[in-house]
Amino acid sequence: MLNLGPIIFGFLIGFIFGTRIKTKPESNIKFPLSSFMLIFLVSLFVAWQIGPYPYYADMPLASGFVTGIIGIIAGKLVWGR
């Protein structure tokens, strides 16, 4: 059974954190698409290592962690500063 609580909560918290990511214009920090893809792949590996919450059996990943990373990336892309 799919539990939506950690998925929604992880995305909302990640989205809020993603909107708070700031880069200074004089620092020349760039986030190309390849860096977002690398962050997502590493987060999938970490979520697989964490595993699901003991009472959740929807998938072998930590679903709240994965949606949190997706929320951070979405927040940075939509309202990043």
C-alpha cells in the first residue's frame, strides 16, 4: 500500500528548502543540468541504502527522501534565487 504522507511531506519540505538556496552573483557558481542529474542519481543510491520506513512496504527506497530531493531541485528551478 502506498503511503502518501512521507511523499507529500518530503516534497513540501524539499521545495521550501530549494527556494531558499541562494547563489551570489559574483561567485560564478553554476548549476547545469548535469549537476542536477548527478545529485538525483546519488540521492537514489542513498535512498536505496536507507531503505523504507519499517512499516512502509511500497518500494525498497526511502520515498520521503527521494521526494525531498525532487522538491529541492524543483524549488531551486522554480523560485531559486
